[in-house]
Amino acid sequence: MIKGFATSSFGSALLLMVLAAMPSAVPAEAQPALPGFQQGAAACRRALPAARRFVGRPEALVRARYRAPAGVAVRYCMMCTRDYRPNRLTFGLDGRNIVRSATCG
């Protein structure tokens, strides 16, 4: 560091500019959710008990009842998106295409 740089008025001004340009670290959970996001999450939570009745049943029954984008089937070991959508039901399938889980998102 240059001797006396931080104590000079130029150094202080430069330091303030750098600190002002840095984004504040606010956690995502501290920020309020958008109203549409909250409505979608509430709708999914209302539909979830009925969707969980399909756990242990074949995928064909789920596809007949829930079509994309309302419901998405994810096969065992299948790569899938991590795009969280609060209004979407996600059905986890095992290797025999039997529903093993139902979640929102």
C-alpha cells in the first residue's frame, strides 16, 4: 500500500466510492415475495393433498389428471431444472414409473 494513501482526502474519497458501488448483502429470504408468487404458492399448497393421493400409483394416472405446466413428472436419476415455480406440482417417479413423491415447485 502507498504510504499515506488511505489517510489522504483522495484516498478517502476513493474508498467511499468503492464502498458505495458494492451491493449490500441482503439475504433473499429477507426480501418480500411478489404477490403473484404468493398466490401461486398458496394454490399449489391447496392442490398438494389431492396430488399426494397419487403416491404409489402409476405415472399414467398422474398424467391423466395433471398436465404440464400444472404438473411435471421427474423420473428417477433424471436431470431436471432447478427452476422453482410455486404454482407447479412436481411428481417424483421411481425406476418403474411409480409416483414416489409429490411436492410444490
